[in-house]
Amino acid sequence: MWSHFTIQFQTAPHTPPPYCYQCIVLVHFLTNKLSVQVRLHYFSRASLTEEEIIAEGFSIEDDFDWEGTLPNTWVKALQNLLQQTTWVDSPQGQDYLAVITDEKETLFPREVTTWEMTFQALLQAAHELNESGGLTEIQFLAVFNNSKKQHIILRPRFSTREVTILMASNTTKKKVAWSTFHQLMVELHTLTLQEEQASTKPPRREGYYINHGDGYWYLLGRKAGTSAINRVKRLFNEIELIK
């Protein structure tokens, strides 16, 4: 097992500013904890005015540097990921993601979606501990034809890999395994959201909706038979929140 490794990430070439960035995450395995260094830099913004950058939800100082430690649950998760990864000779996917071993060898994971989500989770953990970003909250809303609603709120803590799920109707809370949350994120990653119908107001029309923290509600579909809805509902069924 490696003593340390580095994740190099850069957004796809067609990603426009102010969204395009590059990032290096250096990970060291210590005794019962993980040492992490993050260096994130946004580029190609010279052609944009400050007003244009702010209008897209960014600031003029979005670069992010952080060093700190994460608990043992992260050590186990990354060690398992490394053991389960198949390495290939070229980048997979549209974004560039490479892993540099402790012997300076550059590798590319075949399981690029899982690695990209792990990379993003590490960034979220760093922002949480740096207190530079609000806690993530993901909401799922089902509105039925009799106006009845089912509202579920997921509150993950990336730094500790813990997830609390709340039923908004009766304030029932429960903890769920991080693996269940991760699988839900994998499913959501594959969804094509209907952005043209997104709304900042809680939906009242019959349908199934998701709000993944950007302030907008996205329609997954009007009926429960669509594959997107079934995939999300199946995961909530597993944690006994949607019947």
C-alpha cells in the first residue's frame, strides 16, 4: 500500500470561465488519520469582469489552499478505493483526473466517476473544516395529486463521512451508512436534470423533484414510473423513508 499519493484534476477543455479550475490534492496515510493538502486554482478569468464573475455565483478570490487532517474513516475508505481500482494508460472521461503514486508514477483510474466523486468529497471536507463553505444539504420532494407531499432532507458531513436524513413532515431523523449516500450520489450524477424548468420556489405541481444545494428545484419526472425516479426511490426505500 502506498504511503501517499496525489490527485491531479482539471476541468474539461470546453469548460468556460469562471467555472474552469485545476486542483492538486496530496494525501498522506498516517496512523489512524489522513493528512491532506489542497491547492485549487481557477484560471482563464482575465476576460471576465468582476461583475460577470459574481453574477455566476463566484467571487474574485475563489482560489483555495488548505492543509489539515481527516479521521480514520477516510483512511479506510481511500485504502479500499485504491485496492478496488483498475488502472489504465490514459485519462477516462471529459475532465482530467490522474493519480501520482509515492514512486512518482502517473496512473489513470478506469472507475473515473467514483474517483471524481471521492475527489469532490475531499474538497467538500476541506471546505467544511476550513469553514469556507456552508454544510451541504440535498432535498428530495414528491408532490402527489392529492397535494400530499413527502419531503426528505439529506445532511452529509464530508469531513467525518456521516449522513443524517430528516423527514421534514415529522422531524424524524436517522443516520445512514456513507455507502448508501455515496450510491445515491452516483445515481444523481447520472441524471439529466430539466434545468429549463428549475425553480427557486418549492414545487406545488405533481411530480418528483431534487434540490442538490444550489437553491433550485429540478424536476425528475411527473410519474413514478420513470427510471430516474425509480433509481432514487429505490435508495430511499432501502433506508425506509419512502414507502
